[in-house]
Amino acid sequence: MRSRRAARRHRRARVSRLDSLIRRLQAQRACLVHAARLIGGVPGPIFEIGLGNGRTYDHLRALCPAREIFVFERRAPDEPGLGPGGRHLVLGDIRETVPAAASAAAARPALVHSDIGSGDSAGNARLAAALAGFLPGLLAPGGIALSDLALPGAGDWALPPPAGVAAGRYFLYRRP
Amino acid sequence: MSRLDINIRRLQAQRACLNLAAEYIGDLPGPVFELGLGNGRTYDHLREILPDREIFVFDREVAAHPDCIPDPAHLFLGDFQETLRRACARFAGTVALIHADVGSANAARDARLAAVIAGFLPALLRPCGVALSDRDVAFAGAEPVPAPASVAPQVYFLYRREAACEAAAPRAGTAGRG
């Protein structure tokens, strides 16, 4: 009986998928708030890479009402209204669309938020390598990159996550 | 409130209600029914907070994370009307907790589904058994029980089947624990 109780206690220590989703979204929100504060004095638009269900786009809009926000997606979302329209929705391969959008000095983003990782670790590694190749370099000076995938080679620019966010959950980089 | 804020609040409310419902049923015997598996998150949470309970899952089809799919003996696949009718034959008056996550963007569809589910609750729940849903599933013989203080009204609905309950532990919130 004792071992069964011990086993039950042990099992209860596991975090459910509901718990872990709540933690992930809370961490995401804390990082967005932190990043928005860090770019307070940095001019430039915000780039949102991956629209998904539009929740973080909506949160960025609430946090930074005076900033232009550009969303980069592979193809038009099924449900219109989740994100911006017109020239603020940029469709195509992010390896081309994102650098092109930041080519003029005034267009360099103060914040790039990228939430495009999936459960496929090999695919994530390829995505992270691709992002690391162009993303840190196109930021405005003092600009922030916030990514759910670590960007290999950008470690010199890494910042610790805000209080309450476990290391390794989100990755913050600041261009000097 | 951004849509990210709203989503976090909704998930926290869902978790708080599941945890409270598990407290409400205490040591009341009987299985748990999960109506609507979806991606399996609340099923996963229920099996964590109620590790010694049998959990039976009902859904039209399985679209959950592979780790959150019950074995075939605990899965009722098909239309709720049909699967709940079958379950009644086997579980009438024995179920301790029924969680129904039916909410969608289609209010008319949700209301129809909630009515179907509410129709089965008096037959399935044991006296003092608890029903939790994100849509109102008030049923004959249902006593509303308070949601967690942190949860806004009309977001989640908690009911307890009355009957023998009153004599055992009148309105103490510890009904069924003896």
C-alpha cells in the first residue's frame, strides 16, 4: 500500500499537458512584455514571423500600439481577421521575405518575434539555422530578437529570460 | 485584454475547475467520463489529478496527441447521443464526474450538444456526482455548486446530482466523503 501511495505521489508530480501549455503561454507573454520594454527607445517596426492563431500578434498590438507590425507567413491564413491585411501581411518564404522587408535602414525592426518551432526536432534545427543566418543581423541597433528556437552562433548577443521564465523555453537576443 | 491574455485566462479557469471538481468528488466511488477528447489536454490533466480513477472518453473521432489517447476499452467513438445511450446501459447511476468540453464558435450547435448531454446526466451520475462543462448542462435534480473564486461567472458550469446526497453530508462541499 505504501509503495502504491508513493507511486501516486510520484505520478502527481508530473506536469499535465494542460499545465505545460499554460506555462508555455505565460512564458511567451512574459517574454513579449519584457521585449516590448527593452525596445522602448529603439525606433523601428515589429516583425512577427509566423501568424499561427494570431494571439501573439494581438498581444504585440496591445503592447505596442504605436508600432507598425509586419507579419510574415508562408501562405494566406485560412481565417481572415486573425492578423493584419494589406502590406502588413507578407507572404512567401521567410528566408527571402524577411531580409527583403528589412533592407532599408529605416525599415530595420526593433523587435522580431519568431514562434515557428514544432514537434519535429530535425525540422526545428534546420529552421533555427536558417533564422540564425539572417535574423540577428537585420535588427536595428539595440533591437531584440525573441525566438522559441535557440539561434546557433548568436550566443554573444543572448540575454537572460525575464524572471519566472525557465531557461531554454524562449531565447532573447539583443543587437549591440 | 489581448487574445493571448484571454486564452491564458480560459486555460487557467479550465484547470482550476477540473481541480475543484476532483476535490468535490473526493472519495465518491465511480468512473470519470470525459466528453470531447479534442487534443487530449484535459484528459491528460484528469488522469494526473485522479490517478486511481477509470476514465472513459467519448468523442466523434480521435485527433489527440498520441500520448493522450485512451486504450480502446476506455474509448467510446461516435455520436454522443448513441455512445452515451450505450454507456447508460453499463454505467447508469455510477459515474462520479462528467466533464464536457463542448464549446466552439457555433453557439447554436453548442446549445444543442449541451442539451443532449444534460439529458443523460441524471441517468449516468451517481448521487452527489459532479458535472462540469463550459456550456450550461443544467439537468433535472441538479444542484449548482460554486466554481472557483478566480473564475468569472458563466465561463464554467458545475452541478452536483442531488438525491441521497442531502442526508449524507448536507451542503458542506465534502459530500460523499463519509
